[in-house]
Amino acid sequence: MSRNLLLISTSTTHGTGYLEHAEEEIKALLQGKSSILFIPYARPSGISHKDYTDKARVPFEKWGISVTGVHEYDNPEKAVREAEAVFIGGGNTFVLLRNLYQNKLVQALQERVNKGMPYMGTSAGTNVAGKTIGTTNDMPIVHVKTFDALQLVPFNINPHFQDPEPNSKHMGETRDTRIAEFHHHNRQPVVGLREGSMLRIQGDRIRLHGPHTARIFLQSEKPMEFKPSDDFSFLTEAY
Amino acid sequence: MSRNLLLISTSTTHGTGYLEHAEEEIKALLQGKSSILFIPYARPSGISHKDYTDKARVPFEKWGISVTGVHEYDNPEKAVREAEAVFIGGGNTFVLLRNLYQNKLVQALQERVNKGMPYMGTSAGTNVAGKTIGTTNDMPIVHVKTFDALQLVPFNINPHFQDPEPNSKHMGETRDTRIAEFHHHNRQPVVGLREGSMLRIQGDRIRLHGPHTARIFLQSEKPMEFKPSDDFSFLTEAY
């Protein structure tokens, strides 16, 4: 498997510009490429595909990489099949996954990524790279026929992972509780990626980048904290 | 319409026991009744139907009302059709709604409630009383064939409604942003019910109880704060 992925928790960390905190990793992912296809389907705050693509274009152009939006093509599937690299941005995960199915991009993305085309995602775009969207934080604002996602990796991701606020009086479930409930109905591992964290996947090798540890949840086990220097290879096995 | 509903944001507020903060309103809802049917399908933290029903039983028995769990009946639909009153507890909204459909309880609940059977919900049980589950905070840990809910009221509810933390560095969407995204795809009003708040609905009259205002979101309008003394009747009209 010649996978080449960068799965980023959030596009923008507190106090830094759009994609800025991941510049080094993005440049490493896209080494030797001069263009990237942007998929704006997740439409954060409901912005248009054009406006979202214009926003995504800014940092890449600074880095010498041209950006086109998949909505600019008459045949989005063909655009994916011919892209040098693909970037799926954040927003609403349900809206995103529904549009990926409606535009018949799921299989095309799987085939291209499995043959080595660089893929990067932020937030919802990282979520859909997993096995299902079952660990999204988003509201189910549109229905999707299945929660099965792109399955570029055999585990689930929870982006924007948050630790409980120590002094909170809020009674809603913590992220840990929600993921424990997920494991009553699903068995794949879940990686809680804190803001500023990202996973770099090359073939079967997984590396954690960014300043934080990642919280990993296996069915029927206590959550574990993994450091960037730890071995994550168990995530690509079994399941 | 002889509706008689109590839709509670959370079963337990910070510092009070299970259902304690809503005792007065629950007693008013169940006046003259001696039993209630509990639907434990939402299984918070994955607990069993039996354990959840045992938990729910405690406060009601203190108030002189007997509790049976719907899972104790061979024919759950018949149990709903013969119940004096129904209570759906919180947990995971997707698991709950899927079980309501699988056990063929949706139509039975709608018919009984529209004929005046008292209904109370907390959290997920309040969410499913709305038009759809599109404004739940829960993770989509199981797939449901439709997000259409019980539609006991013609609007959506967001339980555990939270205002943004003023000093937060978290970049995930605020509740306001999530509901604004919902309104790019759906037109029904959304009531943000803070913890400690509840809606009492009798026929077409809606009253807000509890110590807080409720935040109401209409499509294409700015969110509005409504006090307990305000008129909410617009929520039962149109749409």
C-alpha cells in the first residue's frame, strides 16, 4: 500500500493563520507537485464552494502550488482521477460525505489514494478519511445513506479532540464518554486528535506530528496517550 | 390538539439529583396518573435497559408513580398503546431513534401523544420529540434510515444548549454556528434549551420553565433570547 496522507485535526489553531501550523508537513506531503484539487463540499458556515476554494487557495499559492475547486469541473470524478493531489477541507461532515457519494467521488478517491496520490484533510476532511463518520462532532444537518467513509485508514478519527474542562458544570457527555458509547456499537480504534495535531501516513507507517499527544481508544480498553515518538503501526493492522 | 408534553434539556443539573430540578413540573404533567412507561433505548454510557430503568424508577417511586421499562414487554407497541404516560430518557439520540423505529414505536407514540397521553423527555428524549434529530449534540454511533423524529412538536430542539466560552482557544464550531449551518439545509425553528430549562406544552400553548432564557433560531434571522414569561405560540404555527 503506497498511501501518502496528512490528516490534520483543525485547519486553524488559536493564534495562527489558515493551515499555517501545518506548513512544514503540507510541503513534505506535496513535494514535487505543482497543483492540488480542493473539495469544498463541507461548506463551513454554509459558505459557497467558490468562496471556500478562494480561501483555501491563499496559502497554497504562497507555496507555489495552484488550487482548483472540484466544483469547477463538469466531471468531478474525472477531476479526482486526474489530480496530482487532493485536499478536503473542514465544515459539516454529513454535508461533505453526502456530496462525496452524490458526485461519485468515493471510489475514485479510494483508488487514487491507494495508488499513492497525496491526500490531505482538515477536520471534516480528516474525519471522512477514516472508516466511518461515527466519531464526528458535527450535527447531522442532512441525512446520508451510510456513515461508511472513504476508509483510507482502517480506524476512526475524532478531530478537534477536547479534554474535559476541569471546572465545567455542563452535564453533556465528555468526548471520552461519547467515544466509549461508540465502542458499544463499533469495534475500530478511534484516534482523538487535539487541535494542532496531525497524522502523517506513508504506506503502513503512521507518525503523529504537532505539539500534543494523541488519545487512542480501543474497544474495551482504557484510553491511552501516545507521544509523537511512539509506534502507531498497530493502527493499520487487524480490524 | 390535546398535547401534554414536558421536554427537559437535561435529566440532571450540576449539583442536583436525577430529575430533581424538574420535580414540580413532572408532578404537574403526571397529575392523576399512577404509572409511567420508561423507554431506556438511548442507553447513556451503554448501560443496559434494565439498569437504566432501575435508575429512572427511583425518583418516580418516591413520588408515588410506578415505572415499567418498555423492554419488559413482549409487545412494546402494545405497551405504548396502553401506557398512562411515557418517559424517554437521555443517552445517544441515534441509538434511541433507531430503536424506536425497529420496535415500531414511532406511530404509536405519535397517536397516543396527539390524543393527550402525557409525554416527558430528557436530553435525547427531548430531541426525538422534535421534527428531526438534526440538532442533536451526539455522535452518530449507529446509522438510522431517516433523521425524522417523533414530530410531537413542529420544531427542533437542541438540548444541553451551551453559550460559547468567552476565553476558549478551541477552534471547533460554537453551538450558534452549528445551528446556523443547520438552517442552510432545514427551515424549521430550533429551540436551544440550556441545562435546567424545559418546555411545557399543553395543546398549542408552550411555556418555558427553569432559571434561564431559551435561545431561538429561525432560518435567516439572528438568534433571539426568550424569557419564561414570553409568548412562544409562534413555534406551533406554520412550518
